Amino acid sequence: MAAAPPGRSDRNGHAKSHEGETNDGERLGGEASGKLGGLNYLINCAGASIRGKLHEIDLDHCDTIIDTNLRAHYYFARHSLPEINRHPGGAVIKIGSVNAPYSGSSAYPASNQGLRGYAEVLFEDVREFGTKVCTIRPGYVNTELVRSDNLDSALMIQPEDIAQTVLFVLSMPGTACPTEISILPQRSPYLKLDDRSE
């Protein structure tokens, strides 16, 4: 349970998180709205990355990436937005990542580009309700997804940094909406060869 800005949470001033499958958007949206007495925000931070070259990878892996990173977001948004749009100052926020296509990144960049187009249209559809739509695109964040012997986790973006960015979006006045925010580590988290040998 995480603190949320005053007036934008449940009756006790707290946010709640819910987990579910791609097609659970309608059920979970209804549950969340019922338990909270309404729904102000959808913050989606689900993500999947399975490495492999596109001419060799199992297509089921590509489906998993698209389902988790893109389809789940529009399922949950579709079933949450009717309630969110009833409250000026609502928001839909997707935690994505910077787009860095490289050999072996499989369908991950495709899911990122799809999300960008989806979010652009979604904002146009809901902006007159006062609903914000923002995609936060961080670089390396200190999570299990990006742990590596080549990276210094202390120099990565920290989960608390992402939480502060979400609060920044939610606290924006009704006259402005940051639709996309890219965040990079202040210092390079890549370890030098001599650092790795210590």
C-alpha cells in the first residue's frame, strides 16, 4: 500500500494495487472501484522481456511480450476509464522503458512502439474529461528484470525515483499533462572491466 496525493485515493488516503491476467481488466476494475468507492488512477507497471532473435524465437514468447506490455494495458484502460473519467484529475500511467532496439531484443521494441501510438490516441480520446495519460520511460531501473554483472545497481534508477515521477504526473495542475517522460540514470551504471574483476 502506498501513499497517494490527498483527494486522489481511497477514503483513508491510500492507494491500492491489484494484480491480474491480461483479460481480467473488467473484473479487477470493478473490484477496485467497489473497494475504493471509485477509481481515480490506473498505473500499469507490468512488463516482460524475453530475449531472442526474431527469425529464431518461439512465437509464443513474442505473444507473451505483446500481451504483457501492450494488450494488458489497453484491456485494463478500457474497463477502468469509464469510472476514471467521472473524476476530473484522473490519470492512466504506464511504466514502460526507453526504446533501445538491439539484436536479440525480440518483440520488446515492437511493444514499446505500439504503446506509444496507443497512448497518443488515448490522450486525445480522454483529455476533455480532465484525464491525464502519461507513459514513463525509464532506462535501467534497479529491479530483477535488469540485474547484471555488468551493471552497478547503486547507479541505476531506483524504484523510488519512478514513484516520485508518478507523483509528479498526478500532482500536475489541470491545465497541463506530461504525456511522456524519459528518465535515464544520472551516471552510467556500466561497470568498467577493472571494476568487474574486483
